[in-house]
Amino acid sequence: MVCNDCARFGTELTGPIPVRRRGNPIVAERLEKRQRRMTERDVYATTTPEELVPDFSERIRHAREERGWKQTDLGAKINERASVIAKLETGAMIPSDTLARKLEKALEIKLREKVEPVAVKRESARPPLTLGDLMKLEKK
């Protein structure tokens, strides 16, 4: 619908007016994902933290040898170099979370374990020492 002056620039449409859909479903999906990503969440409350076991190097070497694989074979299976596997087995390198997951899946072992939080005991209800307290101590 336009005024008479503007009508001369276009042509009149006949038939039903096309109805525009309410946005692209792909765009809506991406906006929803962004919204989920942007919401704040407490990562400490949702899961118990997992830490690397202290004897990870021995577990990796033992599991690899049990299967009869060489370091190059294991490296090829998890898409890493043999030198990385050698460093892991000697303990010279600590695996990242993604590398630990790859190793766990390939060797069917557990390299991470859940750690329970430890409650810290407070010493006393005495207020902390201030500079004024120190000056009083020096005068005595």
C-alpha cells in the first residue's frame, strides 16, 4: 500500500500477498546456542573436579605394552607423535585434558579421578594482625 505519487514507480500485485516466515530456522538455532553459551554457570557446583592420577605414566606404559603396541602405534591411534608418548611414559610431560581423554579411550584406562573437596579448618577467631598492632608490639 502506497500513496498515488509512489504508485507510479511500481506495478500492482495481483493474488495473495506472500507471507514472510518468522526468520530462518538456522539463525534461530544459532541464536539459541549463543544464548546457552552466554548464560553464566557455576562450574564448581555442577561437577566434582577430576585430577590426573599420580601414576599416569606407569598406567599408560603398562596398558600400551599389554596390547603389544609400540609407542609409534599408540601415537598413530591417537594422532600424536611417538616422542609425545615417550615423554608421557617417562613422566617428563603431563597430558592435557584432551590428550588424557584420547589416551583413556584408546587404551581403555582411567587417567583422571574425581577429587572430593577438603574442608579447611580455621585456626582461631582472633582478628588479623594490623600495622598498629605491630607498632604496639615494638614499643613493649
